[in-house]
Amino acid sequence: MQVSIKGPSDFVSSADKKVEENLINELSKARPDYSILSEEIGEIKNKNTECKWIIDPIDGTLNFLNGIPHFAISVALEKNNQIICGVVFDPIKNEMFLAEKDQGAYLNNQKITVSKRKKI
């Protein structure tokens, strides 16, 4: 795997680029007019500048590169400068977290909520 350095302690791997490419291709098929902001390539402005996909292809690249199983793929949807939806996928645990504005949060399609516990 090829690894390059973007800045101090900021690495990008060929895996980052491949995941990013796949995400951009699939999101562009689903919503071709939406703009895209990705960690590795920057911004792609399309017809619909009100809606923008925000992508971090491998959130935790350094962990990924060192074989530490704590990294994820993160995608958010921004509309009119406000995040309205976010998805985080943990490929190691096969866990998909989804949250949508005013709709709650889900883990693998099961609704999740914050704890009611007041003390730690």
C-alpha cells in the first residue's frame, strides 16, 4: 500500500483514495447534482450547491495504517450550510451508525438513544 504525508502526523494511503473514489462514484450516481467535499481531493461543485456530501474516506488513517482496528468511513449531508444527516461505518465491527435531523439515530437499523443516567 502506498502512503504519502500531507502534513505533520497527517497521512493519506492508497486505501483512502480508493474508498474516496468509490464513495464519490456511488454518491454521484445517487444524487448527481449534489456537490462533494472530500478530505483527500477537496471540493467538487455541482449544479446543486445547496446540498453537499462531506466525506472522510478513512477516519483514523493512522490507526488503519498501523493495524489498529479503530477507524471508520464517515459521510455527512449538508443542506444550506447545516448538517442534516450523518453516516459512520465501522468495517471491523460491521456497525453502521446513522443520524438524521429530527429523525433520531440508529445503529444497524435499530433506534439508539442517549443514556438517561445522570452520574458517571
